[in-house]
Amino acid sequence: MDFKLPPREENSHKGTFGKVLNISGSKYMPGAALISSMAALKSGCGYVFLAMDEVIGSWQTSPIVFTHTAQITEHLKTSQALLIGCGLGTDLRAAELFKRTFDTKAEIPTVIDADGLNLLSQYGSEWLPEKLILTPHPLEASRLLGGVEVDKILDDTVHWAGEISQKYNCVTVLKKHNTVVTSPYGEVYINDTGNSAMAKAGSGDVLAGIITSFLAQGMESFDAATLGVYIHGLAGDLARDDLTAYCVLPTDQINYLPQAFKTLL
């Protein structure tokens, strides 16, 4: 597949490359929100507004702009892409936040990941944006499909990713070794980057941030998903080559994104 990175005009400013609204994190899981936000920034977008009820002090000097969840409606009007779910939790607070976000019916390119997928499968949603990417691992895919056995999904990931795409009218990123990306129009991509070093909590948050960043920079959903999956896996491969398959952290995947981008350039 011929991957093309979003263009970078020299006559530009931070607004040129898009604003991401990241509705993620909770009191108990702030790390996922911070990792996904940093991955988005490292992948080229101009802003990340992270909507959290609580801010982690040591991160306040980062390029992330922290905002309260009460400001979500305002930011949905001015953002180019939305990420929701990384470390969000599935309690009543998270469920109400998830519902309130989609009740706005803001037509903004959206990635739903992690707890956002569990909330979607548990509560459903009367309305979802047209440009939508879901990023489940096999167990989350099982929930989205109404309880299809995980082993059955693993036996035919292309088929079941396609079923999710049809059910939710979305691009589906079904995460596993050789991650599968499908669209509602029958497009299929099977990835060939990535390795066992990436089998750690937080890797999916990195991927979600990368994909959302590409959406904010104007890429179409299927292209953003396939490029995001490829470059995330490539960063993981480069990190493994230097650090071994045992020692790669999600933050290392972010730190190796520059080398992955240079490879494509």
C-alpha cells in the first residue's frame, strides 16, 4: 500500500494542522489520556485539548491544553477530530459523559477506543458521526458484535471487522498481530508492522492518538486508520530493534515515531 503522510506547508501555524479534542482519562487511569494526547501531538497535529476532571500536575508543562469536561460542547465546535475513551472508565460518570458528547450530534471525525467501545457496546448510541473509527481488540470486538466468541473472531478477523464496519457504519481497526482495517464499503487492509514488544498496556492508546492526529490534519478515515496502524507498528519495530522485545514501553513507541516518519519520508 502506498502510504502518504499529511502535507506540511511551510507557511503555516498551529491551527493549520488541526485541533484534537481528547475526552479520556479518569481519576484512576490518567496515564492513558496523557499517552494518547502525546502520541497525537508527536504525529503532527497543532493542538490537543484533553478534557479531564482532574489534571496531573507534572504534565502541566506539556504542550497539552487541559480543559474541564464541562467545556466539551464548546470544543466540539472548534476541533477537527475527536478521540474518546482512553482510560475513561465505564462508571456512571463516564457513561453520562459519553452520552452527552454524542447528544451534541457534532459532525466531527471521531475515534472511539478502549472504554469508549465498552460504553458503546453496553449503552449504544442513537447517533454517531459519519466519519467514525472504532479500534477494538478481540474482546471489545466481541462486545460490539453482541457476544460473538473471541475465538471465532480470531479465526476470521477480516470477516468480523467487516461486520463491525457494517453494523456501526464505521472504519474498524481490529487490533491483533497483523491488525485488520475495514471500511463499510468493503475496503480491507492487513498490516505487516508491529511485534510482541507492543503487547503492553498503553500501546492501544498510542495508536488511537496517532490515528486521531491524522484525522485532525485532514485525512479520510480509512487512510488515517491504515497509515496510523502502519506507522505505529513501524515505530514499535524500530524500538524493539534498539531496546529488545522485552523493554519497549508505550512511551518508547512515541519516542520512535520520528524515525518511523523519517522512514516514510
